[in-house]
Amino acid sequence: MTLDDLDAVDRLLINRLQDGLPLVARPYATVAEALGITEGDLLYRLERLREAGVLSRFGPMYHAERLGGGLTLAALAVPEPRYDEVVETVNAFPEVAHNYRREHELNMWFVLATETPPRIAETIAGIEAATGLPVFNMPKEEEFHVRLHLPV
């Protein structure tokens, strides 16, 4: 499924959910009503969009540090012949929240989210041991909130 395969309701749903869910007892029902569909149809559409890979992730976003956890951006310089192998190894760590390929010497960038701040260093050490590559840790120094909305 591609963006061209989305119908008008799929597009409305994706655009609406980028603004978040309402904090009510039945948030999906509330959004469905606003879109003129049933809650069941909304849930079916979400499942279909996830299974088709149109939505890569659907879930809450937590502020890890405020919850007592750790969060950092990290990068690796992965030799091209090993790239797929290293992706698999890195993604096997449950602390890896996102992993992105970049056209740069540091060609693999990923976000680590851990239950405690000390787990960041432990996870980095584990990734270095598993891959044999040094991890470049880039913790945030200052936080900026940039609202990203990708209309479809």
C-alpha cells in the first residue's frame, strides 16, 4: 500500500491523529465521531495502515527523562558490507527506539530510551561489544519542541 492507495477517510484519519488523541474515556470513539465513521472502522483502518507499513509506529510519546529514564541520540560509522548485519544487531536491543540510515561517515543514527539514566552507558557498552564498533553518544544539551505535521 502506498499513499496513492489511501482513500479520503484514511487521509483524514492520519492527519487528525497527528494532533494526538483526546484525553477522554473512549478517545477512538471521539475521533471516529468527528470523522463521521464508527469506532470499529477507525480501529480497522489503523490496523490496516500499520500492517501495510503506511504507519510505522502508532503509540504514545513519553518524556523519558521526566519519568526517570534516560534518552540519547547515538551514531555509528558502519562499514557498508556490514550495514545490514549491524542494523539487525542494534535493533535487537529493546532500548533502541528509532534507527535511521544517513548519507554521512556516521551512517547509522539511533535513539536510545532506557528505564534509568545509567542504562544509557550500559546499553552503549553492549552495542559496542555486540558490533565491535564505537558508539558516538550525543545526549541533548538543550530541548526544543518542533511540531512536525506531515499532511497526507
